Amino acid sequence: MSELTLVTGGNGFLALHIIQQLLANDHPVRATLRNLNKADAVRQTLAATGVSIKHLSFVQADLLNDADWPQAMQGVTHVMSVAAPVFVNGETTTDEMNQTAKNGTLRILKAAEVAGVKRVIMTANFGAVGFSNHSTRPTTEADWTDPNEPGLSDYERSKLLAERAAWAFAREEHLDFATVAAGAMLGKPLDEHVSGSFGLVNQLLDGSSKFIPDIEFVISNVADVANAHVRALFTPAASDQRFLATNGAITLPQIADLIRNQRPALATKLPHHILPAWVIRLAAPFNAQARNGKLFLSINHHPSTQNAQQRLGWQAQHSVTETILATVDALQD
């Protein structure tokens, strides 16, 4: 039996895919849950994918609670730091969000270091890497977003500061560490849990808007991101590396056209008017959402995945089109 891997936030959109891939390769997994009442649902979800769940166990742990993590780390060899603190819109200030994200990440790393864990892989965000690259040069893992970048959302800033803090700790403590950064994470969910990025597609279908902003997004397929995590965990050359796991880019009007062509039954739900870039730029001084949109208009949406390809042997297995359609189908289900 291979060594035990701890996966945080075991019922999450990405975490379920990571656990499924680990179990499929006979790697035992301990998953953290904020409430162990969710364990049976996770078991049922994973069993439905065809993997054996006999080497899947659970432990209760919360990113906001120091006391949970020593027990969670007992006997663990590797850690997948996937979960992020849950924020409720309007109830958390920017400073609180930044501190909570950073402290939750450091809580895991400190517990892993004390337990003598061999390697930690952290889920990162393209917003921490490429949101200050306003050139035609492809974004790489050497890039960092400026935390003072105009238009950067509170969520993206919190993920950036958390990753910065994680790298500082890992290098100071000589912890074997790597990160995998995803763009807007979409694709087929294994249960009802989805990522916040599903809102990009849902806003086109839920009737909440009459306009389609002409904005481009970097897309990551959840199964491919999970595969990058698993490869990074067991590849010696992954140590002390950041990896970009992205599948391509697409604009919201292109997503709408794709839905009209491939899912014609949904065409009547789609907005018919495009909100042009110049309107978004004009509104930016007066509206936070427009400021964030203006930032998206100015950055490079074609990151390089060469580091993941060369060091991990990783290749995206899903096209952007396939990823979007899987997302649409999941929203309808």
C-alpha cells in the first residue's frame, strides 16, 4: 500500500476529482471535511465513478481552527492543500478576507511541517500569476500579480497574498512545496459542488443580464487541473515549482455562440446584445465590477503551460469547447 495523502476540503469541486484520480491509482486518501456528516455523500459520489473507496477515510478539520490539524496530519506523507476559506458576500471586509486566506494556508503548512510531511501541493489561482501581464508575452510561472493592480478583486488578491505567504514559509522552513494555478475552473462536476467560475456561464443562462460583456477568460478543465496536482505530488522535479494548468481562452460572446450552436434548446435564454469593451472601460471609474472587467480587457490570456508539460509530462486532455459544454450541461442538470 502506498503512502497516505491528505486532501483538504474533500467534498469540493476540485478535491473530489483529485481524490478520484488518487484512488484510481491505488493511493490511499484521507479527506478533511468541516462536517463529517458529509462523508457518506462523498463516498457515494466517488463510488459512482467506479473507483474503490476502501482506502478512503475522513477527518474533521476547519481552516479556521488550529486544533484540528495535528490529528489530521497523523501518519500523512503528502498533503494536497485544496480547500480555501468560505467567504460570504458582504460579511467579510477586504482585510479580513486577506488575513483569513493567508492564515488558513499557513495553518496547513505549519501542521504539515511539524508532522514531517514529505511534500505539499497547493491549489493556486491564475489571478495570482498573470493579472499584471499587460504585454503580448505569454504569462509564465515567473510572473506575479501586483497586489495593488487596479481592478483586482478582493478574492484574487486574497489568493495572491496566501500564495505569497505560503512560498515564504516553505522556503524558510525548507518544506518541499509546489503550487498548481488554474484559470476559471469549469468542466464536469462529480456531484452538485461546482466552482465559483460556473457563474461566468450561468450569468448567460439565468436571465440576470441583457448584455454579454465582451471579456475573455483563461479556462481550466477541473479534471486536467486535478491531474496536474496528482502528477506534481509524485514527480521529483516538481519540488519548489509553480505550475500553470490551463486549457485555453474564450470570450463570453464566444461562449454564447457555442451554446446557441451546440445547445440550441437554450438559445432563447441567452442575452442578444454584446456589451462592448469601450463601455466597460468608460464605466470602470464608477463601478467595481467594471473595474475588474477593464483589468480582464488588458491582460494576456494565453499563459504558457510549458513548465507543467516538461516537468510533469502533463497535457490538457479537454478542449475549451468540451469544457464549456460540460459546464452548461451540469448547470442544466
